[in-house]
Amino acid sequence: VDSTGDGANGDEYSIEYAPTSEGSFEIIAIARDNDLPTQLSAMDISSAEAVGAKFVAPTASGSGDGSDWANAMALVDAITATNESDIGLPLYLLEGVYAVASEIEFTNNVQLYGGFVGTESSYADRPLHTGDVFNPFINTSNLDGGGATRILSASEDLTLDRVVFQNGKFTAEAETQVGGGAVKAAGGNLTILDCEFTGNQALNSSGGALYIAPGASVNID
């Protein structure tokens, strides 16, 4: 960056911004030379890039870095990415069945958006109608516990949007263990929008589909 106006390289500036919601953001860099502000550059960042959304498919493709559908990330890698993120990541799930061999444990804020056909750049682009009839389950993203494991648990804020949870199973082996065959919300805020729970069970415990721990909150729509 030339901060002196003489065409030579001057100071370098680093701008970091981590929005927590989707939208379009304009970032403007301002340099000050002799206390006179000068606009250096402006850029518009797309919603997916702004919040670092990862594109996820039952089978990874391309580079597998989750940057777009052509390079969709495998679910196991997406879990690692969001747990290592500073603010958590939205995960866009392509339609299909995701076999869950062991419990998914989210330790960071996460938003799971299902129902993508692989052409969308935002969750707002997903198809919602069959003809003129509202149908959020046109294209389903199914997390399948195979009748062997709880599907997921979260200790922070969790949003579930148009995801099918099927065949989750939790078996309590001690009185201190608590249920939730499909989902256990151990803390934070759980938001469930247009999801389906089917074939889930909790043995020797409670909550065949959901277990909401004391101190956690839930909103179901």
C-alpha cells in the first residue's frame, strides 16, 4: 500500500472482519497521511465468503476444501473445520444420505443447512416449493446414525435447518448419562427449523429424538 502518495510502497495494512450472520458487507480501507484520510480500496464480499460457509457433500469432490460445490468437503472434515474456527461456520449440506459412524460433537457455534441441490450460493437459494405447494423437504439432507450411535451433540449455539435425522440411537450405561437419540444440546441455544426426526431412540434414558440439558434453550419452528 502506498500511504505516502509518491508512488512508492509505504505501510502495509491488514484488515480482519468476522461477521456472525449472513449478508453483504462492504469493507473500506482508510489510510491517514498527515491526518488526512484517504480511501485506499473498497470491496464487496459475498455472503458465503463473508461468513466462511463450507459446502459439504456425502462424498468430497475436487480439492475437498469446501469453498464451493465443485470442491465440496466431506462431513468429517467440515466438523473439524468448524470446531477449529474462531466463530464457528455455517455448513451447507448437499442433498443425500450422510452415514454417521460415530457421534458428531460440535464444540463451537454451528449452523447446519440442508436441502441443497448443488447450484446455490446461499441457503436462501434453496428450492422450497413443489409446484405451488410449500415443501421444505423437496431435497433432503439425511444424517443417518445407522441404529448404532447418537447423531450429534453440541455444547454451544446450534442451528438445524432442513435436515433429516434418522436412525440415531443412544444407550445409557449409567444413571448419570442422559439421552437424545438424535441430538443432545448440552448448552447454548438450539434452533430447529423445518427438520424431521425419524426412527431415533434412547434406551435406559429419555429423549428419543432430542435431549435439552438444563441451561440450554430451544426454539422449534
